[in-house]
Amino acid sequence: MSAVCALHAKLAIDGHRAMEFLDARRLTGPNLLSNHPGSVLDIQCTPDQIEQVIRAWQWAVTSALKTLDWDEAIYTRPLEGGVSLAFSGPIDALYAATEINEWAWQCIVAEMNGKPSIEFRKIQDTINASLDGERNRALIQLQQTATNKGVTFLWDDDEVSLGLGQGSQTWPVTALPAQNSVEWDQYHDIPVGIVTGTNGKTTSARLASLILQGTGQSVGVSCTDWIAVNDKIIDRGDWSGPGGARNVLRNRAVSVAILETARGGLLRRGLGIGRANVALITNIAEDHLGDFGSRSLAELLDIKWVVSRAVVDNGTLILNADDKLLIEKARDYPGKITWFSLDNDSAVIKHHLACGGLAFILDGKYLLRVQGEDRDVIADVRDIPITLDGVARHNIANALGAAALTFELGACLEDIRSGLMHMSQTDNPGRCNIYNLGETKVLVDFAHNPHAMQALFEMARSLPAKRRLLAFGQAGDRPDSLIQELTRAAWTIGLDQVLVSELASYHRGRGHGEVYELIHAELIKAGARNDQIRHFEHEPDALSAALEWAQPGDLVIMLALRNRDVIIDRLEQLQK
């Protein structure tokens, strides 16, 4: 944001305490407001200010687009605590479009403070200079021709590509090919699966990759942990945004792609690709609530639902029939749906099957593919390692979702069965891993939000143990009520000892020890004694204390938020 814009942001806060400039940024793919690239302006304001804010913004942006002779669409979306305002734009002019949105914010400030708006002509030279440096006629021509020929076109600041995976070619954005030199017939797509939801995304993506590798495919995966092609990790880090998707889709070794797609990337930039063969939404539950654009479950659902647009015309949307929010959202969905469920008697599943639909369900101990009168056994849950003999029900759900995803991508039931049966915890680090240290078991998981932690507590309650110890921490940006609720839920699994890690890098506005004191007080209320509660600065220190405490037959539950890799490395060494 420019210095002038920052000044006006403060003026707006002085005059209207709840109004604030939050962000102006580019949208590079299908997003919460539209299917088109463009620029979005996020404003925090009160509900009674929204109408005036929209009116002032529309006037400003419409006048700018008219002056520039841009034939673009505008979009507005009221949200909890404010409004998002966007307009589409040429992909070689999105930085200039964002400058227009910053100017529009100044116009809103003037309107709200009863002052004259800043005329567009006063910043037009600045916008024109930005356009002169940004415009790329060859880029637009290549995009238009690719669209006309039905060839997938991917772009970013540095590179442009035609086709996907093995059928692709990539060029620097500054060295694009001449139109008459492009051999359009050599470019084609590969099958693409998108995975989103609150929990289970990474496990589902890894399961899908393992299954598809068993069919002989070369599988590219982008997820929260890495980019990989088959078993080769290309780059570590959180690659669950559009950048990770493009990286995989431009890799000429890839014959099928699995793209984990997280909330942050969808909000910040949009989808990395506009069209896919199948999209899986695992569930919708509390996570990162409070961030602008995702301050409620309804808003979080809308963000995740963006992936449905990639498959609505010629693909399949896979949904969890045990999730009430997804059931309600799907009522008006016009595309093809495949459901999965842990409930063999689900009303949604029964109705879907009666209408000729396809479903993947749990019936007793068996995963089934069901359509009409056909009921095909996929596998016994006890033969799927990540379900821990059926105790880890959340991983049974992940197995069902991955089975549906890979079936839609061409895997047969035998391939699906083999993949599910051969996924070990080394293929899924940090997700429901059990280490046997003599006669002591250590359960390690990355669970960090309420839904995931509740699932883990339910599973831990079912695991036999003489005594149970929980080592965990909580980020400071969670409300008191949520931390207290999770603490009470933890105590109900029958704990004998609780070790609380400080997680200083996750204080997020709270004082040192504040989260611990909240957890400690709630544990005492739940019936714990002071000597059953201990406080540690770091997760590895808590693990050391847990292992020192543990005796044969005990279960140690370690929720690793910050130091997962260190903890896993240590446990693997101890298990050898």
C-alpha cells in the first residue's frame, strides 16, 4: 500500500472506527468472487457501512475502467466484518489493476469523510506508467489462441506454459514463442485431482499418489509438506497453493497430478488451475476462523467450495456425506457428485444410490464401492495400516475419499486395494504415527485444530493402555473457550499425565505462559491434580520427559505442532 493510501487508512479509522484497509492484491485464478483473474480490495467495516463503501468503490472503479477503455466485470461480496470488492482484468495488467483498487480505497475514504474524491486523472499518469512496464502483448495473444484451441494455459510472473505435465511446454514470460512457431497439436492435458477440506487433505493426497503409482502412472503431488514426483521429493515446504500446483503441472515427467489446495492459497490468489477431472472436499470444520474471509464455518465452506467450479462441467465432485455443511451446500450443485461415508445407513447415501449414483462406504469392517445393486468390496479396514485396525476412523474416511478420487482418475478396485494396504506411516509422516519403544507406544500426530484433535482423542481412547500421557500445546490466537473445550475433551480420554509445551512462536498476541495457565486451570476443573500437569518450553523437552515417565504398557500421545521432524527423527532412532 502506498504512503498516501496508508495516510487515508488512518483517516478512515479516525473517522469511522471500524473501517480499515486490509489488503489490495492480484487474483490469478478462480477465486471466492469470480472465475476470472483480477484485483481484489478487502475492507474491514461495520454492516451499516457496507452499502456506502460498495457505492463509492463502484463509482471509482467504473470511472477508471471507462477511462482506460477496459471492458471488465466487477464483483462485491459482503463478509463478516467487512467486504471484498473485485474487478476482472487482463493478466498483463493486474499490478496496475491493484493500484486502481488502492486509489479506489482513497475515494472510499473521501466519501466516508464527506470530502471530494480524488479524480482518476490525477493518478492516470502513474497507472499508465505501470501499464507500460507490465503490458505483454505476446502473452495475451498466446492466451487467446490457447483458449480458442482448447489448450490449457498457465501463467505467472516468471513462466508461461501450454498443456499439462507430459503434454506441456514452458517458456520464460520474457521469451514467449512466436504464434506461427507453436505446434499446438503436441500439447495436451493429463488427469488432475484436487484435494481440499479442513482435515485429511495431505493424508488423502498421499494415499491417492500411492494408489496411482501402483497403476504405473508417474504421479506429481503438491501438498503442505512438499512437491514430489512419485517417491522423489522435488522441494520441501508448504506447496498447497497455486504456485505448487503450477510447479507440478509443468513437470514433463508427470502423467497424473494430485493437488492439495488449502484455504490460504484460495483466498490469496485463487485456484492454480481452472479445470480438473475430480475434486475431493474431505470435511469442513473450525480452522483459522477469525481471519478475514473465513470468520465463520459458512465462509470457510464457501472458500473450499471454489474447487467445485473446476469440475462442475466435465468432472466429478467427491463429498463427505457425514458432513452436514457439505450436504446442505450440495443441494443446488448442478454437476456430478460421488459421496463417501462411514455410515452405511446414511440417508444421503441411500437417496444417492436410489438415483443411480456412486458411493464409497464403510459397511462393518469393509470398505465398499456401491452403485445400484452392485456392492464391491475394496478392502478390510484391518488390512489398511493407517486405520490402526479400524481404530483411526478419521483415516478410514480418508481412505474412502482417496478410493473415490483415484477410481474417478481411472484406478481399478484391485489397484486401490493394493495402495491402501501398502501405505505405511513412513509414507505419511506426522499423521497418526505409532512408534513401539519396547512395550511403550508413542502416538505422534500433527493435529492442531479442534476437529482433528477430537478425532485423535477418540482414537486414543480406543487404544489399550495401562496409563496415558498427553503432550501438547495450543496457539495463542485460539479463543479461550476453544482452548478450554479441547482441554476438557483431552482429559476425558483417561489421562494420567499432561505435559503442556509453551510454543513461544505461536503466542500470537498472548503473553508468555498465558495459554498454559488457561489449560492448567481447565484441567484442574476437570479433576486433574497439580502433580499431573507439567509445563515445558519446547516440544522435544516434553517428549524427553514423557519417555522418562513412561513404563511398559503406557501410551504417550504427542501432538507435535512446531518440532514434528525433530520428534519423528528421534523416535525413529529409538525404535531401531
